Amino acid sequence: MPVRFGVIQFPGSCDERDAVAACERVGEARLVWHEERDLSDIDVVIVPGGFSYGDYLRAGAIARFAPAMEAVARFAAEGGPVLGICNGFQVLCEAGLLPGALLPNENLRFVCRQVDLVVASTGSAFTAELTEGERLSVPVKHMSGRYYAPGELLDELEAAGQVVLRYAPGQNPNGSARDIAGVRNAAGNVMGLMPHPEHAVDELTGSADGLRLFASAAAGLRAVHATA
Amino acid sequence: MPSRGRRYFCPVKARVLIRPKEGILDPQGKAVERALPALGFSGINHVRVGRLVELETEDPSRLGELCEKLLANPLIEDYEIVELQEA
């Protein structure tokens, strides 16, 4: 049975189609309109990048109240894998599904470039098939990507292996605390990252490293299906 | 005025100030600060840029909750409900 991905689509999302295309390389995928509440046909949820509801207040602040996000919160509470990318990461932080917050980039500029990421933890559904310390080449493109959490919380996250991805030394594009590019929740089923793995799924566009995050989630679910 | 079975609330005008928490780098404030000397303003330091939200509410008792849930992100921002007066 193929793994079924659901990609949430808010008004103002802009990377949902690339996310669907990435998911379709490892399973089946459909868009989930922000007013939908039924995720019963979905195995993995992707909250994609863009500017949900225009991000008029704070990035991700308004989208967290969408009906679909209530469904995503229930889905996550039941252990369903959820990946937030860029704006999706901001939404998951605002919704309290992930620790921390994303602040405007240190230099106030929109950054759009390919960066190297270092895998810091394989304890998430989306990095379970990767190896700690290995590098991934994935693009970033954002204006508010500076990961922040208070110092004590950062210590706790690091100690618990909840820092999943870091920017490679010298490549931190936004001033993120401790070079953090992606984090996970305590259980490991919810993960968020600022870089865009859905834009790195084919060597033709520079790298296929991003695909491995989607493949990792799919492999984990196939293993669950096989034992069920 | 005949009673309609419920209290009538006058809307209350409120002003909410939201600012980056102390200790969090505020690049917008820094950019403003850096621009000032070129314009002839000297001796101005520690510029912080926040947001001001004005609103009218029939239930001011819920303003704190509103700030915590939407207007501010308490992890990164402090808020202050600075003015309450009848509209």
C-alpha cells in the first residue's frame, strides 16, 4: 500500500505543488485545503512554505487557527508524522507543536541560496533513514528564518536530540541560534526546518538530497504497515 | 430602556504595545539606530521597533488572552495593554 501524503494549502501558500511533486516520488499525495478537517486518508502531513494568510501579523501566526491545523494538531497528537517546511515550520512553532520561534533574519534581507546542512539527529520520522553527521545540500529562501529559543531551552533541546539539522559551519544564512536549521518535538513525529527539501529532489536542479526526508518518512510507515 | 435580559457593554478602546523581548536581537531597531547619525541625530541608543495594535472590545477581561494567543508570541515578545478608556 503506498504511503499517502497530505500537503496543507493555505491562502498564500506557494510551495505546496513542489511539495506534492516531491511526495509523489515516494508515495501518493494530495492537497489538503485549509478548511478541511478530515485527514483520515492521510499517513504523513506536510505543512509547506509560502506566506499563509499573507503573514500579516507574524509569520505563521494566523494560519495556526485554520480548521486544517486543528486536524493537524490532532493528527500529531496521535503520533502521525508532520513536517513543516519554512512557513510551515513557523506555523508549527506558532501552534506550539514545535519548540521555539522564527525571527526576522539577522541582516533583514531575504536569503535565497543553496546551503549545506548537517544531520544532528536521526530521532525524527523524517531523518530516521539518514546518518548523524552526514551533509545534505538543500536551498533556503526566507526572510524570517532566525531560529530562536531561550538558552535553557536550547540546552534541553540539544540534550534530548531535538535539534535535527544544523547549517554547516560558516553557512548559517539568518543568524539562527547555534546554527539550528531544523528541530523536532519530543516524540520525534513532528519536525520543522527552514530549508526546502521539496526543492531538492532531482540532480537536474542541483541536488536530490531533500528527497531523502520524504523517503525516510515513507520507509518508516511502510515498516509500520508491514508489521500491522 | 427596557431590559433585554442581558447586560449592555460599552465598547472599550484598548491599545496594545508589542515589543521584542529584552535580550533578543532586534535587527530592525539596529537598522534604525545605524541610520540616525547620518541624519544628524547623535546620542540615540538601544532603539527597539515593535508594533502597536489599537482595538475596541466589548469584553476587556479577555484582552490578556487575546494578546497571549494571537497579538504577541510570548516566547519572543512582551506586550503591554497601555490604555483602557470608553470609546
